[in-house]
Amino acid sequence: MNISFYTASVGAQQQQSRLDVHANNIANVNTFGFRAKQPSFSQLMTGPVVGIEGDLMRGVGSRMEDAATDFRQSGLTGTERALDYAINGQGFFALMDPRTGEISYTRDGSFTLSEMKEQGETQVTELDENGVSVTRTEQGEVSKWYLSDGMGRFVLGKTGQRIEVDAETAERTDIPELPVGVFDFINHDGMLSMGDNRIIPIEKNRQVGIGSGEAVQGYLELSNADLANELTKVIESQRSFQYMLRMITTSDEIETTVNGLR
């Protein structure tokens, strides 16, 4: 069968994958802290074919090699909300899942406070038989408040520990600036994208360190997906997809003509 069938088929599939990447970027254009993906392509197997004027290269198309994350900083927008944080510069917020111990990273700083029951000591004051106030210590469950992402994961502070907020402060609307940590890696290439706008490092990203960026209270970072650019790429993908289908149709017509020769 004509190799153009396979080349066009692979091309159509890969343009569909490219379209999915740009469609996801468009869907998250208003998601705070979102990092856009940029697809890249590589050539599939090629080989020389003897021609009249020398060897010609024949290949079987290309494939989408990777969808690299664009880590460039976007603009900041003020929210006047005390639990919102943005990073001015390079770095990520760290989130710890208490159930698994997994630590993931994000640029989305729309945080909240979560209550957690822990074993601890409480001070109980009561009157004794003589009417004197006596304070004693009891063991039991204690309610503690921590800064979290609202999905069950806790935000880590500058020392790598959970950020505890006392009960009185938790009830205020003007919560003072918290010691939110900013962390970073030497190499960002290949970091794995997870759900909820999070990423997880891999081995080549090396050890985590202190980020050079600064956490700014009362702000959130906008998505760095450029809507105009993404729409342009969608049109390119659609046109390329149409060309691949036209190539399949043309190849089929050629095969039909050859098979009809007497």
C-alpha cells in the first residue's frame, strides 16, 4: 500500500494531540497560576530512496514529542484577600498531602484555612471544693488551623513545615502575612503535571531549594496562556488536520485509478 496512507494517518493523529494541548490551554486561560503547554514535534524514521538526480529522503511523518510547560511568569492581580498569595519571580508554593506524604508544587496561591483534629494538651480551669480556681492539663483532641489549598493538602512554610494559624487569628478577616515558603529547582524540564494545577519534580530536576521569588499577600498570578496565540495554533492544527485527510483521500484516488487500469 502507498506509504502516504501511513504518513497522513500518523500526521492526523498527532495534529489531534496538538489540538488537545492548545484546547487545554484555552480552557485554563482564566485559571490562576496556570502554566501553558507548548507542544514540540520530532521526525519519525526516514530513509534514502534512489532517484534520478541522487538519493531522496522518504519519511513516515512526524509525531508530537512532548508538551513542555512554559514557566514564564505572568501578571499579578490584586484580590484584597488575606489568604491569597502570588509569587513575584521564580519558584513554587509547596503542598503536602497528609495522607500520603506526597509533596507537590504550584503557582496557584488561592489558599484557605483547614481545621484538623490532633492529639494534644488542653488547659481546663475549674473550682475545687474550697471554691479556689484550679487549672489542670488534660490529654485529648485539639482543633488546629493550617493554611491549605482547600483540597486536603497543607501549604508548607519557609522552614518546610505546615503553617499553623491560631484560632483567634483564623476568625479574623485581616489575617497578617504568613511565612509562606517559596521553593524552586535548578532544572524545570520534564516536571510532571498533576491535577488541580500542580506539578511534581522528577529525578533530573535535582533537589528542591529556596526560590528566588517573593510571596506577595493579597495577590494572585494570572494564567500565562496567551489566548490570541492559542487560537492561532488551534487554526494551524485544524488546517494541518484537513491537509492530512486530503492526503489520505488523494492517495485513495490514486490507488483506485491504478487498480482500475486494464
